[in-house]
Amino acid sequence: MSYNFIPLESALTSRAHVELRRTLEKVAVVDEALANRGWICGGFARHLMLNRPVEQYFHPGYKETDYVPQGDIDIFFNSSEDAASLIPKHARRSQAGFAKELNQTVKVQFVDDPELIQPTIEETLSSFDIVNCRVAINHQHVVIPQDWFEIESRRLLRVGRNNTPFLGSRILKYLKHRGLEGLTDDSYESLTGWLAYAGNNFGEGKWTTQHLLGVQSSVKKLRERGLVRKEELIFFIGKWKEIIQERRYGGSFTYEVDWALNELGKDAKDD
């Protein structure tokens, strides 16, 4: 994938410039990281590029009755040495285990997992699962994919990598809370691949039970949104059970079904 390096002054709007500067003043550890070869990458960088209010990202609150997840600042480095020297010693290990984090005025995650540290910012961004999030900012530049403005203008999510358990929940978050409305045409094949991985527990390996916790919920919610087709349900036959409760003949009955087979049965009725 090709990337554009855009001077910070021309990449961000005046308001986004001010909001970035105020954020760096409040969170000095981020400012220091950027001054020493670190990069803000991911959701916050994307939010600034879209010229959305920072308050909306860090303190979103509720949308109707649905809680909107709070955003954080992700800092990436191009060497383990930089990460070790710049991450504050009192930072705590994140829940997923890939970063150390601080909660000050905002939550900051310093990514220090050796597998996520790449020698260039382009390689770092190319490791991200969602192309829309392949945005990096330091004191001089914004780095984005060449087609970033195109997919964002169409409010479409493009899947970049599909080999982690977190992609499903992240797709749902960006469709529900981050202003995107659908997937690009070339993302559906990648999503099918992710569903196949999910049916096989991602080959287990390095993934812990903690990493896999949200996969079942994500698959079911993707199905509710029409993003899991009936032919993809085969990946999950025999994998998950669910309890069905029905009221009939004046009483209430519960019984257990195979989730995937039950969904296939619903599709058969609809056909």
C-alpha cells in the first residue's frame, strides 16, 4: 500500500491544529513521544483528520440509550529501544497485553509489543486491520493511505488485515460509533476470511482466552447487521449453543439449539 506524507500545517484544519496543540499541552508524555520519533496512530489521528471535536472522541457519553466507547491515544514507535526509553515507568500493562497505558486527562496507550513495532511508519500502518485507521501524526507530518480520502468521503470501512480476533468488534465499533456506514466491495472477501479464522479459534497459538472472549458476540452482531451470509454460517456449526425461549399453548418453553443451524433454519424460512 502506498502512503502520502502531508505537512501537518496543510493536513489539518485550523480547528484540528488547535485541538491537537491543546491535547499535547495537557498530555506532555504524548508531546515528548512525538518529539522523539513517536507517532500518534489510529482512531485519534483519524478523528483529527476528519475535523471532528476532540471532546466528542474522549468524552462521548451516551447516544440515545447506547453507550459510545471512549477514545484513547495510541502511540507507536519504530524501535523497541525508543519504546523502552520513552514509555513512562509507571505505565501499566493494558488488558490485551500489547501496550502500556496511562490514564491522565485522557487514556494513552504506548504500544510496546515487539510484533507490533515496525522499522518504518508505513510498515506500522500496514499492520492495522482497518484501513481507515491507517493514519499517523507527529510534529511534522500526517501519513495516510493514498485512497484514504476516497473511502472516508463515501463513509465506507475498508478491511486491511483479518488475522486477529479483534477485527469483528472493531468493525462493529466503527460502523456504529465512528461515522462509517458500510464496507467497501473489496472488504467482504477479507471478512469471510476472518469468519473462517473465527470458526477455527484463529488457530489458537498466541491468542489467549482473554483475546478470544468477544469473538462469539461479534460474529452474532455482524450476523444481525447482515454481514454474515448463510453460506458463512457453516464455519460455526457445532461451535456455539444458545437458549431459545418461546411462549406457546399458554406457557413458556426453553430449549437449546446450535446457533449456526438455527440461523440457517431462519434463512430457509425466509427463502
